[in-house]
Amino acid sequence: MGQAAKVVSIGARSNYRPDFGQLARSQLETARKVKGMSQAEFASLLASMMGWPITVDTLEAWESDATPPGDVMMAVDLIIRSASTGVGEGQPRDVLTDIVGSQFADLTGIYASRSEFQATTSVASLFDDARDIKACGLSLNMLCQTYSDSRLQQIIEGGATLCCLFLDPHGQFIKQREAEEGYPEGQLSALTALNLGIMERLSERLTEDARARLQFAVYDEPIRFNVFLIDGQLCVAQPYLPQTRGVDSPTMLLRKRPSSGGLFPTFERVFTSLWERHGAQA
């Protein structure tokens, strides 16, 4: 019968010093292999996360004899976590977005501004196949200016329902928002009135059955968010920040998930609450 293996306590070896540099190099190489990427692909991924160039030569050095910087290793840890939890399948390719989406249940994308959001997500992909669109906000430009009113007519005639709430162009709170964003008096009011006119002309062109599926109204309350709800599953939420133009405010993209919690129900209540007070009587 063989002898049992003798366990040696590392703590008992007072002179032992782990090679943290080698551990970091090994972790970086492991992360790359877990992702199934070449050095060029992994360098590109890290560069996109860090915001500064990372060459293949640099990555090769980090895997062989140079010690990767601490912030790079934090990014590597995120990559390993995203791979080990299965986050990222069918989701945005940005690793940080993937992990945030995992932590906050239904948050699938965060964009620094509305223009950044619209550069990566076409309004056609949001609305073309929609059967139910609910929107509340200020002027609702994403629906009225960016999306074709003829296409809106087509999807409503095809059976879609559209409910919109605009900030009253003649109310006090749109004037407050104009002042806060630094616009000349009446500029946001004129734009909102223009978009309301688009809705009115659209209603006139619809058949009688389809006209019943288009509802729009105004409200005069402090503006907090633009909210677009598509088919009860997808939400685009855009906050209004102090002293910041709406177009420069962040945009959140949320997809409702079967499990409870998340942010989707919060923004759904924002619309429902406003609609019950103003839209239902329109």
C-alpha cells in the first residue's frame, strides 16, 4: 500500500512569494483562449474596452514576459466573467454592456447620447414590425421626424396601435424646458406643434377602422423621460437632465424578460400613469 501524499502548507514556507506577474500573464492568455480569439482579435477587443490602442506586439509581450497593467487586468476579469456566465449570446458585443445587462436583468444597452443610440439602432428596426407602440415625452422626434409618416400609416393600417403623449406646446412646462436647455422661447413649442400636426394629418389619411388605433394627446407636467414601448417587450428610455439638451442625454435600451424585476416595469408605469391622467380622456 503506497504512502499517502504529504500536504505542504504554503503558509509554512515563509520565503514563498507568488509570481503575481506570471499569474496575470496566464490569466490574460486564458481569457483570450476562452473567447476563442487570435491575438489580433483580442487586442482589438481590449482596445475597445480601454479606449486606447493595444497592438498585437503589446499583447504578445503581456502574455510572455511583461506584466499587464492593473486596468487591463480588470478588463480581462470582466471578459472571463462574461464568458463563464454565458453572457453575451445574442446580446450587444460590448463586454461591459453585456455584464451590466446581466446584473440589471433587462438592460441591454446604454448609450452616451441619443445620436449615439440612433447611429447603432435604426428606427426602422424598432417600429417596422411593431404591433403596439406607446410613447410619451416632449416632441417624440424619434417617431415623428426620424420615422416616415407614410410608413406609420402603413403599419397602423396593417393593424398596429399607436398611442402618443406630447408635452403641451402651449403649456408652462415646455417653456421651462426651453429655458433650461437654452433654446429661444417658442422653439421647442414650435417643434412639438409641428409633430402634433403630423399626427393630425396622419389621422385624417387613415381609414375609419385604422383611425381608432391612433390616439394622441398632450400633458402639462414636468418632463422626466422620453419613453417608447414596443409590443410590451422593448423599451427605449431617454432621461432629461438639468442644463443638458435632450439630444445629448443618455439612452437606455431595455428588453423585458420573463423573470420579475428589472427596469422595464418602471418605465412602463411612467407611460401608464401619464396616459391614465391625460390620454384616456383624449
